[in-house]
Amino acid sequence: MAPYFIRNLIPRREARDENRRPLLQVLRSLTWVQWAQFFSGWLAWTCDAIDFFSVSLSVTRLQKQFHKDKASSITQAITLTLLFRSVGAVVFGILSDRYGRKWPLVINLLFCAVLELGSGFVNTFSQFLALRSLFGVAMGGVWGLASSTALENLPVEARGFASGILQQGYACGYLFAACMNLRLVPHTSTTWRTLFWAASGISAFAAFIRALVPESEVFLRAKALEREKGTSTEKKTRVFINQAGAMLKKHWLLCIYAVLLMTGFNFLSHGSQDLYPTYLQTTKGFDSYHSTVATIIGNCGAIAGGAIAGSVSQFIGRRLTIIIFVLIAGAFIPLWILPKGFGGLSAGAFWLQFGVQGAWGVIPIQLAEMSPPGFRATFPGVTYQLGNMISSASSQIEATGGDHLKTTIIKNGKRIIVPDYARVQGILIGTVAAYILFLTIIGPENHGAEFEAQGVAFEDNSSDSTPHDDEKLSDFRSEEIHEKA
């Protein structure tokens, strides 16, 4: 008989309940509040991407602005942003699980707007690095708060599809930033600064939208119940701290697994996105216009992949969907790096990002379903950003690798030696894809979990309401041993 973790790739019968409603029927039944909560979470995550990729799209302009010869000097800013995001995930995740989804996310987005605005006014490279480091703290809180805001109030049947759409808010943000870089930036005297200022305004708008949308129903019910009990704020805070400690003690194995998984996913995402415009301009000899258009095409593939994968995962399970789409990404690595013309490279960008971001489209609901009860903002947000922190050097690795691996291209009729970012990216993406496949195959899944029935972290029984996935990690190993015996 196959090992438990292999047999468990196919969702259990109860996870494929035939009595569950069709997706279109579920979507028609959603209230305007549910739609608004989902949209506000999606918009927040989209803003995160616009803000982050403002640097990726401006690497060559920033090199000229700060008089840097190598792209690896500018990618320090990307590394620092990713490095400090875990701090924001901890701070804002705890605030959200303790005080609600609404106002912590509003404050978080306003911080992003202020720091992004400031990034457009810096005059020295040191100032730029300092602001991008602080910006990393602000950005770190967005994903956990946005995903919990968007998903926890939706019916179970819609969460797979919603997860794919939510996660591709990141691709949409990259797409919006690329369009602004294509049509707005070249026609302004402030060039790259315009992109940062526009991103700041969009983040402020997202904060305004979230302020208008009601708080999560999960928190409204929990707060009403606690008021009836007469529970004081001091007692709720004490219970929250105790529950957090109990969660870490009980679910430490799950936490480690989630961080390792998100490390791989972040290497895959950032390794295929952050240096992509620079790769096309430097290694393939494209101009800024064509590299931006190829980036837009790649993000169209990402959006399509995320929506399809999220929907598919509702029927065949989260892990099996991730495996299929990572294999798709791996299959298109040659098309990503070998062609020399715009058409071939654009097709490679579309299909590789279809696979990469398709797998990513399952992650919000996969982490939410495996999350310890009561910590659906802290657990996904912190594990995601810790993975980001570990993978923060991905663009730096690629830039440094390109400085050592060289290739020759023909540009303006002359042969020139340039960094071979194609080979570096191909090696990195292939290695990380294999790593993700291994972790996904051996990992847990809580497909179809109805976490809206679980409590929040300031309720006394929230951490023990359901058996959880770190136990499943031990369970499938125990079952393996029993079968072998």
C-alpha cells in the first residue's frame, strides 16, 4: 500500500461533499458585505505588489540616479525589504488576531503609503535603503491581514476560487505597476519617482476603502459573546498571550513546516519576478518598453494560473493542485531562458508564471486551512514573511551570479559581454521547484476545513477547538511505521 502522505493527495470524501453547492450558486448568494470584505483584502494585497515592484521595475533608472555600476547594488533594497517583512507580519498579525481585521489593516496601509511617498523624495542611496527597510516592516503585515479579511467570511465552497483570485492580486499589482512604468513614467520629468508617488496614493485609497467596510463577522460575534460574559480587556489580552504560547507549544512542527514551504515558494516567486525586467534588458538586449510589455504578458499568465488553480484545488485538493502547477512551471523553464526574440520569451514568461502563480494561488487557502484556530492572521502572515526573510537574497543571488556568469550578445551591431541572468534564473527556478515538490508531497492538508466555526484567540477554548495538522504530520509517519511493521 502507498504511504499515507501519497494516498492523502486525493481529498477525503468529506472534503468532496456532494451536498455542497455549485460555485456559481454560492457566488450569487454572497452579500455585498462579503464581496466588499473580499475586495478590500484583494486591493490591499494588490497595493503590496505595486509598492514592492516599483523597485524591480526601476532598477536601471535607480542605477543611474545613484551612480551604481552593478544591478546587485540596487537589489540590496529588495533584499532589505524582504528581510524586514517578518517583523511587520508579527506586529500586525498579533494586532489583527487580538483586536480585529479592520483597523490594523487600515493603519498598515497608511504606513505603506507614507513610506512609499517618502521613497520618492530621497536624494541619496543610504536614504533609499533606510526607507525601503522601514517599508519592509509595513509591507510585512499586509498579506496575513488581507488574506484573513478576504477569505474567512466566505462559504467553504468559494474559498478555493477566492484564494486563487486573492493571491493574484499580487500579479495584478505587478501588472498595474508595469503599465504605469510603461505609460506614465517615461512622460514625466521625475521618471521613477512618479511610480513611487502613484503607488503611495493607491495604498492610501486602499486604506480608505478598508475603513468603509465592516469588521469581520468572526470578530463581531466573538466580541459580542465576550461582552455578554463581561470579560475585561485585560483578561482577553492575558488569554490571547496564553493561547499564543499554547499554540506554539502544540503546533511547533506545523510552524516549521509552513516556514520551510513558504521559503521555497518565495524563492520561486521572487526568483522569477524581481530581476526579470533587468534580465530582459541586460542579457537579452531588450529596451525598457519591450521588457515591460513582456512583464505584463507574464503577469497575465500569472492571473490566469492563479484563478484556475484556486478553482481546481476545490475539487482535487490543495497539495495535488500545487504539484501539478509546479510541474507546469518546471516544464517551461527552457522557454523562459532559451529564446532570443520577443515572441518566444513572452510565451515563456506567460506559461512559467501560469505555473508559478497557479501554485501560489492555492497558498492563501492552504495556509488558512492548516492554520491553528484563532491565529488565521498571525500564522499565515508570519510563516509567509519568515519564508520571505529567508529567501530575501533571491534577487541578490541572481544579480551576483550574473556578475560571475557571463554571455555574449549582439547589440547595435557589436558583440558585448553581459551577465548571464538566463542561466542563473534557470538553475534557481529548477532547484526550488524540485524542493517545493518534495515538501508538498510529504506535507499536511486540511482541505475543506470550516474555520468560520472556530473561535478567536482571546477565547479560552480557541486553540483546542479542532485537531490540527502538526498532529497529522506525526500521524502519517506513525501510520507508515505501523504499516511497515
